[in-house]
Amino acid sequence: MKRTGWTALALMLATSIALAQQMPMSPRGTAATQVSGRWAEDKPGEGPRYRDGKWIVVDYGRPILRGRTSVFGTGAEYGKAISDGAPVWRVGANQTTRIRTEAPLVIGGKTLAPGEYSMFIELTEGVWTLILSTQPYQEKYDPNDKAKTFGGYNYDPKFDVVRAPMRLQTIDLSIDQFTIGFIDMTQQRGTLAMWWGSQMASVDFTVGQ
């Protein structure tokens, strides 16, 4: 191989190593959708454009299995490993998971007003409860701050605005990186779903008035 070839290979290797060193253990992720909008033609022949849609956005940390085969555990230990001793799971990793909605949403029979909320899950084997909360949260972890959450730490149920049971099912494949997404969407309703390992959890919602 010519010197220029070795130089290019060394540069590629150095770039790959630098990228790996910069990557967090649980990269951030975003799930997003729009509801309540309409497709309309502004001018004949230009094709329709989506107008007046309202965003629903989830920002969360995306942990990776890294060889783990029973990430949620079983029995009395169910959920303890991923909750790291917190009373609820942060629905991902690192900072508290946040959901922002520009439209009112009805979840579990409760109406969630437009705004930004923290998201948690109360984990029990076979029973998951989605929690949406107005409790303030920390951008960076401060162990001296006992009022705001970081992940599931300092969680206080008095701030809960929605508690909704989730459907659980085992899927026939393994999802390596924790993933949140929106499925079966229309402009009036949809399903918030999440997958990790062979576990899928979901909760339906409708768009309020």
C-alpha cells in the first residue's frame, strides 16, 4: 500500500476512535409526530402541504443492551437494575425523559394540557404504569438538590398529572437500543410505544379539544 493509502487508513482509524470516545453510553433520542393538522393546496398544481399541525415530542436517553439478556429482571428484582434504586424508571437513561405537546391529549381518561412534562414508568412485573408529572427536573445532576428530579431520583408523586396502565407484550425479536415511537397514528389519536429487548409497552391517546 502506498504511503497515501496508509495515511488515509490511519486518519480513518483516528476519526473512528475519536468518535467512539465522544459518544455517550446512552445517546439522546427524539420521538416526534404531528396531529390536528390538514393537507391543503395553496395554489392549484403546487401539491398539498401540511398545515396547522401540533407537535408531540419526546426527548430521552437511549440505553443499549450490550449483551444483557434479561434487562428488566424477574420476581422481586424486577425493574430494580434499570431504576438504579429510584422509585420509578426514567424511561430511558440519564436525564429525566421529557414529553412536550402542543395539543391537549387524553391519556388514561385524564386530559393533559399543552405543555412540557416529565415521564416516568412505575415498573412491576406484568404491570407498567405510565406517569406524566409537572415536577421540576435537573439538566445536570446535583446531589444536593432534593426537589428536582434527575432521572427517577427525587421523584414525588404529588406532581403526577396522569397515571395510565400500559399494554405489555413480548415480541419475537430483540431491540438492542431502547426506542420510543408513535404508531397507528391518525390526526385524532395514536399510540405511544416503546421497545427494549423483547419487551414492548404501549398506551393509547386521543387528541383533545
